[in-house]
Amino acid sequence: MSSYSILIILSGLVVLSYLFDLFASKTRVPSVLLLLFLGIGLRYLTDYFNIRLFDFNKILPTLGSLGLILIVFEGALELKYSNEKNKFIINTLLIAFLILITTTIVIALLLSYQTGNAFMRCFVNAIPLSIISSAIAIPSVSGLSKRKKEFVIYESSFSDILGIVFFNFAIENQTISITSFVNLAKDTILVIVFSAAACLVLLYLMGKIRHHIKFFLIISILIMLYALGQQYQLSSLILILAFGLFLNNANQIHLPWFQRYFIYHHLSRDLNQLLQLSAESAFLLRTFFFVIFGFTMRINELQNLEIVEYGLIILCLIYLIRIFFMKMINKTDILPETFISPRGLISILLFFHLPTTLRLTEVGTGLLFMLIIGTSIVMTTAIFLSSKKEV
């Protein structure tokens, strides 16, 4: 295949993704679903014409990590903080934590009962199936009210962060002890301090850089800091969420020394440009990630009735648990938020990071695909019905 053919294909995928986004804005169908099916269709075409390509599984985790960083960052840049939101944020964090841990335990018990494997091994495999995908949730709620949109951004971001914390904790501690929790507390404090320092340094750099190449440099440093944290098993997605929130709310910090050294004249203009750049970059990475995942998926696994059975049971459990906790904690109107619980990018990423010694044959790309499709259909239906009700 010539370099020009590759350029045509890559450009065509971006154009199609743009059209899918337009279609999604009218129909509420998540564009990532269309990208997945496009990838599956391309796989059938390449097989039919016997076109040999390199192993895309090697680049999928890297693309996914970049997409996750930019999507969470983009969402955080749109959030405004105020003292009145403290209770709202705490409630959202509590909901995300309780739903995630309960769903993981229940799915782990199901897998342990069905497969006969040890609970901790099943727990590790259950975590990717229990995390809400901010990569799908955040772009899908652009048409909701500001309050509902903020809830989805916070909950899905918290779910991603907590899911990564639990995942790293479970892999490193096959036997749980007091030392395990002490180390977890130390790592959490370390990443919070690290995030605070990084936020100050990056904002200072934004104000001082005069070169015309500025925002890609800031994003590159942010990605590098995220990767460094991940190398040491720190949940550095906290840094991404914190930096976006910090930038968009820096003007609310009225300390004289902070205003003097960190707030500069063109900050508001720079934030708009940074948001635009991160949104377009996230769009590009999301396009290639989900097309490639669809391309690499083993769709024939869905012929296994046992996987279909697992998928249907897990789907029911996901929404039963969400309905219970949303009604118990979030006593106000909870539609369509209760049913906005898509699985996607973060689930795929953690699945690929599962050590081979811990993987269950029952948890494969077929089950992931079924949950991604199922939760996206439920979410789409809920948003559509909610929008009709508001009209």
C-alpha cells in the first residue's frame, strides 16, 4: 500500500468521524458506536481482499491513553467551581465510588461462582467492566442541561480515576493487609502534592512562554507528567482533571502572590484556545482508537452463548446497582443520568493492561464489545427519551 493510499484512508476516517458526530448530534447515537462498526467493516474488507496489515494491538493502548488524557482534560476545562458546588461534588464522588466498588464486587462474585477462580483474580477482571467511560459519556451529553452535564463529567472522571486506583491496587496486592492500605494512602497523598505542584508550574509556563508554539508544548508536558506518574503506578489521571479545573478557575484564587505571579492578561483567551486544541486533538485520537479497536476485535466470540449470557447478566447488574445508589444518594431528578453508564475506552485500556497470569478466558474482547454496545444503546435511549420529555 502506497503512502498516498494511507493518507487517503486516514483523511477519509477523519471525515467519516466528523459526519458521525453530526449524525450523533441529531440522533443521540454515540459516534463511537459508528466508529466501532466502521472498524469491524474494514476488518471484513481487508480479510476479503487479503490485505495484510501490521498488528494494531501494539499501538492501541498508547492511542487510548492519549485519548483518555485529552477527553478528561477537555471536560475539566469546561467546569466552573463555586462553594455552592461542594455538596454536589462530594455527592458525585460518593456515588461514583459506591457504584464502582459495588459493581466490581458483584461482578467478581458472579465470575468466581461461574468459573471457580479465586475472588481476587475475578475482582481484577471485573474492574474494567465496572468503570464508566468518560470518553463516551462526556461527548454524549452535550445536549443536556448544564447541571446534568456537570454531573456526568464529574462522575465519569471520578469513575475513571477510582477505577485506575482500584486496578493498580488489586494487581499489586493479591493478598490484602494493613500495609497495602498504608501504601495506597501514601501514593494518594503523593499524587495530590505532585498534581498541585504541576498545576502551578504549568500555569506559570503558560504566562511566560512567548513563542508561537505554546499549547502543544503545555499538553506535551502534561502527557509526560501523566506517563511518569503511571510508570510509578500512581493514579495520575487526577493530575489531568486537577489541571483542567485549576486553569478554568484560577481567576477565583484571590491571593495577592498568586495573582501577581500566575494570573496574566491573556489567560482567558489562552484558555479558549487550549480548550479548542484539546477538543480537536481528542476528536482525532478518539476516531483512530475506536476504529482500530473495532478492527482488532474478535467478533466471532459473540457466537459463544456463555459470553452472551455473562454480558446480559452484567448489564442487568450494572443498572440495578446504579438505580439503587442514585435513588439513595441523589434524591433529585436522576433521569437520564441513571442510565448514562457507558463502557468504552478506559475498560479497553485496563483490559489490555491485565497481566496474562490474571486474565480470565471468560472476559475477552467479545464480552467488552457486548457491554460497550449494550450500555451505549441504553444511554442513547435514555438521553433521547429525556430530550423528548423536556420538549
